[in-house]
Amino acid sequence: MKKLFLILLFVLIHSFESFSQVYPGARQIALSHSDISFSEDPFSLFNNPSGLSNIKSRTIGLFYSPAPFGESALSTGSGAYIEPVSFGTLSGGFMIYGFDLYKETRIALSFSRKIVDRFSLGVTSIYQNISIQNYGSKGFLSFNIGGVAEITKSLRLGFLLENVSRTKVAGEENSIPVVFSGGIGYKAVEELSVYLAIRKELNYNASLRIGAEYMLMKFLQLRLGASNEPDSFSGGFNISYDIFQFEYAVNSHPDLELSHQFGIVIQLSK
């Protein structure tokens, strides 16, 4: 119980400063969120929406982390749907994080498209709500903008600007922080891709993220990642079968237990 209290205190402190900054997606977590330049799955909705413009099929993504930091009370669930249309790509999704004492809910809608042949842009609107037992709840709307530039078929640059609207929580003087992320991705060979990204939140140190994906077999992909601020290591895999992708990720925290994540991506049609 003491451990749960300490984790809850940690979450509450960081939630009002940076609104918890929890991002779903087993692939993204396995790569330590270094894949901002090659973010092309349903959870790009939360990570870099511009990558959605490269998805040409109706796609569903489901994500579940049963016990972040080893505590089942902090379980996280998320889902996302992609609908390609003639004028771009539409996407919607949700994320629910926490338990009765503290719960965070996000509902996101996104639009992305190729502006020119080698450059894509995406915008996500996110309604976020915090509910704390005996203290009520607060909600607000914010906007993220992301872009990807394809330098060559193997090399891409990506960026994400979070809370470009500089939204403030009602009754709070401090703005929800503006965060800039930028990264580069390189497909060294057909089977191997490597990623490097940096994330900078105002008033906090920059976080460096690195990651790699390797196609061991046609149906099996391995993933590794690392980041600092805080120091963390991650890994995972993806198993493809027909229209399904089954994903797993694990990541560490310097002071808490390992977190395990599971995901399913379903490609419905082309």
C-alpha cells in the first residue's frame, strides 16, 4: 500500500506539471518513442499524426498495459481507428489511465495528408480529463501538429509540436507545457531500421531517444530502445499473421518495476 501511495503521489505531481505525458503504442514504447520519423501505425494518432497519411488501409489498434511500474491499479488501455479517405486520412482514438482515486481520459481526433510528394502533415485534437476522488475533475482541449519529410526512400525526418494551442487547465495559472520532438530515421537495409529522436519540454531537460527494428523472419520483428531523462531501456517484438499483428513491449524505470505492454493491430481492408 505504501508503494502504491508513493506511485500515486509521483503521478499526481507530474500530472499537473506535464499532464502525465503517457503515450500508448507497444511499438512506440519498445523503441523508447524514437520512431517519430517512421510513426506509421494506429497509435501515431498520439505520437506523430503525420505518419497516418502513409497508411492506405482501414486499421484498428488496441493497446493494454496491465500493471505499469508493477501496479495493476495504474493499468492503461487505449484504442485507435484509421480511415483513409480521398482527401487524406482520418483517425480517432481514446486512452484511459489510472483507477478510482486518480483517472485520466483522453479522446483524440486527427487528420493528416501529404502536402507534397515527400512531405506529410498531421493535426490531432485531444480532449483530456483528470478525475481525482474527492477533488473533482478538470478537462481541456489541446492540439498537436506533426510532420514527416522523406529525404530519400530510406531516410526521413520527423517532428511533433505538442500543445501548440498553449492550452491552460481551468483554474491553473501554468500552461500545459509545450513540447517539441524531432527525429531522424534510417532504413539501413530492408530488414533493419534505426531511429534517433530528441524531446524537449519547456523547463525540463531534453530527453534523447534511440531505437532499432530488425526483421528476423518474415513474420517476426524485434525492437530495442533506450532513453534518458529518466534513464530507461526498452524492447519488444511484433508477430504478423494474415491481417493481424501481435505486439509486446517492456520498458524499465530507474526507481520502479518493469512495465509490460500488449497490442493488436488489425488491417481491415485496402
